[in-house]
Amino acid sequence: MGDVLAQPGFRGRAFLMASAELPAGERTRPVCDACRGWTRQLFVRLAEEAGAREADALAQQLVLLYDGALVSAQMDGNAAAAAAARSTAAALVDAAIGRRRR
């Protein structure tokens, strides 16, 4: 994610931007929804594989971090957003699996 956000001219995630622009009931909306569902399920699967006690809750937190990093990079030009999200995600994962951070 860090490499993508640091690309010159990074403009954000295409499906997020498209979703924001689509009028209600637009027939292409399911494509954006499918992408979003895939992202959520990816985080759920990764949380489960990491051994999180509440994988769905951890996945929701990680999706929020992911979204926040994308928006920060797009709107603020903050390429460091990915690194900040990564360190926060590590702390969340550690807490979710009961591992103490040093």
C-alpha cells in the first residue's frame, strides 16, 4: 500500500471515487459493492488466519484504517499515511490475538 500511495499523481481508489459519484440505483453500483465486499472479506480472512478472537470486529477496524490511509494520501498528499496505518494495524492485531507489544 505504501508504494501505491507514494506514486506521483496518486488520485485515490477508483471504486471509492466511482461509488461517491454514482446516483442512487445506478446499474454499475453492484461492481463497486462487489469490490468493497471483497476488501472486507479479505480483512476478515486475514484476521481469522492471524487468530483474532473477534475477526469481524478486527476486520472492520482494519478496513477503517485502510480507507483512512487512502483518503489521507488522496486528499492530503500524505504518502506517510500507509506507514501510520500499518503501525496502528499491528497494534490492533496484537491486541486482537492477545500478544503484548514491546
